[in-house]
Amino acid sequence: MKHRCPICKAETDSAVHADFPFCSERCRERDLGNWASEKYVVSEPVFTEEDNAEREGSTVVLNLDSDLESPNDTKN
């Protein structure tokens, strides 16, 4: 798969570059540094602090078996 490096915009190829989608280890580490320094942020939190307090100690169970029975069902 061909792509452009998100840091330096050089062309990258998943078949050639081990650091894909980055062109090099340097660009991969710069991206990691950007996340670590909070240059990148998630625009909205997935959960609010109140949601986290309510879910403390609870487990969410998803029923995945029903999707296997009718994979083309768009109603569920």
C-alpha cells in the first residue's frame, strides 16, 4: 500500500518500509514525541469523568454471537 509519511510527506510503501506508514524510524519517533508532548490530542473524550465513576468496577459485555447469525442484518 502506498501512502505519504504523516511527518515529512515522503512517499512510503508498506511492502518496502518497515516503519510504515512512516518513511523512517526518525519520523516514527517524531510522531511518538508529538503524542507524548500532547501536540496531538483526541478532540472529544470517549467517556466523561462521570461515566468513568459510574463504571468503576463494572464490566461491559457485548453480545457478538447475534451478529454471526445474521451478518447482513442492518437493523441491529
